[in-house]
Amino acid sequence: MEVWEEEHLPQEWYRSYIVKLYKKGNLRDCKNHQGMSLMLVTRKIFNRIILLRLQEAGDAKLRDKQA
């Protein structure tokens, strides 16, 4: 509730953990790895809520102007 009431994001939400994932090929070659950022679940939910609200607002304005 702190986020909604005080409009303040907790410091933990600004942190992400980057892990490297193996894609294919030689394990020793850095080109065969891909970085992935892991976030807290609460931050993911909050980001999703914001995204959905922005999409709704954008869709409402763009629908009338599209052919």
C-alpha cells in the first residue's frame, strides 16, 4: 500500500539480478550466453499494472484514428 498511498517505490524494486543463460555451442565462448534480468515479483506485478493501464489509454485514443 505504500506505493499507492505515498507514491514512493521501495529501494528493493530498483534492483535486478543478472544471470547468464547458456544458449548453444561452446560453453567457454561468451557469445553463446545471454543475460537475463531477474526482478522481484512485486515489481513485475506493478510493472504489468502500469503497462495494462497505458495500453488501455493508448488504445482508446488510437482506435479512432486508425484506418
